[in-house]
Amino acid sequence: MNISIIGTGYVGLVTGACLAKKGHNVICVDRVDNIVNSINSGRSPIFENHLEELLLEVVGCKLKATSDIKYAVENSEVSIIAVGTPFSEGKIDLEYVKEVAYDIGMILKEKEDYHVVCVKSTVVPTTTDTVVMRILEVASGKRLGDFGLVMNPEFLREGNAVEDFMNPDRIVIGAMDDKSFDVFSKIYKGYFDAPIVKTNPRTAEMVKYTSNALLATLISFSNEIAAISEEIEDIDAVEVLEGVHMDRRLSMNIEGRNIRPDIIKYLKPGRGFGGSCFPKDVKSLITFSEKLGYMPKILKSVIEVNESQAERIILKLKNEIGDIKDKTIAVLGLAFKEGTDDIRESQSIKLIRKLMEEDAVLKCYDPVAVENAKKELGEQKNLEFYNDYESALHNANAAVIMTDWDSILNINIDVFTKLMKNPVIIDGCRMFHEKNLRANDIKYAGIGWRRL
Ligand code: UDX
């Protein structure tokens, strides 16, 4: 199939590269020339695992990029809108989605063959069948039926996006009518094993929000259980939640009894969630629901628990080393999670800001996110960044683990004792276990674990 994709962020570009790999002809559109040039030379403009190898394979034969949306839409049967929906004042901003819908509509005016427009950007229920639909009709002067419209949410995790796209659990297609569905589903049918859920656009939009809200709820729920467990001696919340998770009612996707580690992660306590999706999506769903007249209770608590995680970590820090003013703290990990250089809504950045307010001396390590963190936090007194953890740990009074990078997990225990002034670890990712560290005279406190 000939497909155009508008927006080359991590969703648009991963979608484009993966569909091209499956054999479709893909034209990616971005208005920034540097991004277009970078894609056309096989270089990924974003850091995403396996994306660059995939681009090198498909660019020039199955995928090309352009800034000319007219050329892209005219030469495709389906256009996928994958532009950002920035979050401001409690809700998502549809400006880019509307602009692109208008541009596509204007091009469809002159286009004779049937064309399906797909909304992939995350939008609140009713956006596709009211806002996008109206813009397309007005701009094209045509009615639904002359063109098709679907909503097809993505479930891609940053850092795992290529793998998630290639091996989806399900494909949700919310179509305005059967013809839209029949044409659009050809993108997936025969190319992917996953079940295709056929529904209407509103339900598809709600599936996406509900999915992220449930995962975020599991994380905050685990963190609440962790906070209770910490009040009791000799309970490890990680073990508690593993025990809970083995219930097959909670493990629907698990084949046999082999529990997939990435699923169990969502019941693992830690420093809380961040990133470009969970905080924004849960907050947007709250605002959307309130506008409809229902005041959500659970979702508000999910945010509240998440926002208190950095404070809880600081409390643990103070329990171990007392006043943190002028103390040197090594912050291990800046990205909002492993496998990405993205620091949006990162719990680590929130923690750093709070520690700076308390006049701590901060030495921060991340294998890939240092540049982004520097841009975000700027030049500050007592704030240094390193690409190697040894420099961050050198002479530190405590180390706080904020991102679950393998490079941190693989630090030899001796390194902490050798390099740090006081070997104290506050583990926001539950990577290490107290029992293993005690023998080395390391003081350890983790979320969901009370120090004996
Ligand atoms: C998420 C959804 O998973 C994806 O389906 C959707 O399309 C976009 O939003 P992403 O934000 O990339 O993807 O990351 P994800 O791996 O889901 O993690 C989100 C946040 O939750 C991260 O900060 C992560 O560290 C945190 N998290 C995850 C936890 O704190 N604990 C966990 O057990 C799991």
C-alpha cells in the first residue's frame, strides 16, 4: 500500500519505518528540513532503539521523507496523522492535528481516488468524528464516503517502540464506516499476527486513554502498597506485588505461567512514572471527564501519589544522611526511564530541582540524557553532569538511583564502597537488594523496603 505519514516524532517515524519494513511504500512528511534531510540520509533524528538500522534498510527503496505534504497525500491511498498534541492548561492542544487535517482536506479536494485519513495522535474521545471530520469535510468540500476516516491509537513504549510496533498485542481500528475500515485494515492484515479490534473512533480514542490510565494506576497503586509496606519491618513490597501478580486474573497476556518481566514491571514499586504520555494522558482524562460533569476520584489519586514520590525519596535520603545541605548526592539516571534520552516529566529532574532548593551538591549521571538535562536545568551552581557513573559517585555522601539503566544495574558493588565518601544507596528503581549490599557495609533504602 502507498502510505503517507504526517509528523516524524517517535510515533510517526517508527510507524513509517516499520510499515516500510513490512513492504509498504511510505512517504514521511515533516515541515522541518533538517529532519527530512536526516531521514533521507538514513540517520534517525531521534534516539530510539533499532530505528536507525531500520531506516538504513528502508530509506531509498520503501521510505522517503519530504516537507511537501501535497506530494505525499497525492501519492498515497492512506494518510496517517501522527503529529504532537502538546499539553497545556490541563488539556491537549489540537492545533497541529487541526492544521494537518485542514491541509489534507484541501489536497483531497482535487484528488479523485478514495483516500483514508487516520488519526494516530492521542486525542480525547469525539475528536476524530467531530473536529477532524468537520475540518476534512469543509476543506475538501466532500462527504464521508468520498473519503474514509479512522482512529488507530498507538501503544508504543519509548525505547521499545520498534519492537512494540512489530509485535503488537492488539490493533485497534475505530472506523467511521465499513469502507474506511476495509481499506485501512489492509495495512495490517496479513502483515501482523495480532487480533484487530474493529470499533468506532470514540471507543478507539477511549481505549488509548484507558489503557494508559490503567497502567499509571497500577504504578501508583504499587507505590501506595510500597509506602504501607515500608511501615512494617521485614516486608519487601516487590515480593508482595510479585506474589499478587501471579494471580492469573491479573496476567491475561501471560502464556502458561511464564510471567513476562515487562508486565510485572507495572506492579513494581519505584520512583513513579514520567514521560510524554502517562502524566499528560491521565491529566487530560481528568479534565475531559470533569468537563463532562464527572469528577474522577481514582485518577486524581493516581497523580497525587505520583507527585509525592520525589518527596518520599528525599525523606529516605534524610533518614540515612541527615541534613542534605552541602552534601554531595550522586543522581544516577536522568531519563524518565531506561532506553531513551527523553527527560520529559522525568522523576529524576523533579528530584534534582527539589534537592537544589535544599542546597545539595549534585553530581548527575546518565548514559545518554545528559545533554537534554543540561538544556532543561541550565547552568547552575553545584550541579554537574557526567556520562560516566564513576565521576558522579566520586566522594558522594549518597547515591540515588532514578532510572533503571543496565549500566547502573551492572555497577560492581565494590565501586560504591571504593568511590563514595559514605556508601549509601537510595534505590528509586528497586534494582538492588538490601540483603546483597549489607555484606559490603552499604546502607540501602529502596522504595517499598524498610531498612532493618
Ligand atoms: C507509554 C505506554 O506504555 C504506551 O503504550 C503509550 O503508547 C505511550 O505511553 P512510555 O511513556 O514510552 O509508553 O513508557 P512506559 O514504559 O510505559 O513507562 C511509563 C513510565 O512509567 C516511565 O516513567 C516508567 O519508568 C514508569 N514505570 C513503568 C514505573 O514507574 N513502574 C513500572 O513498573 C513501569
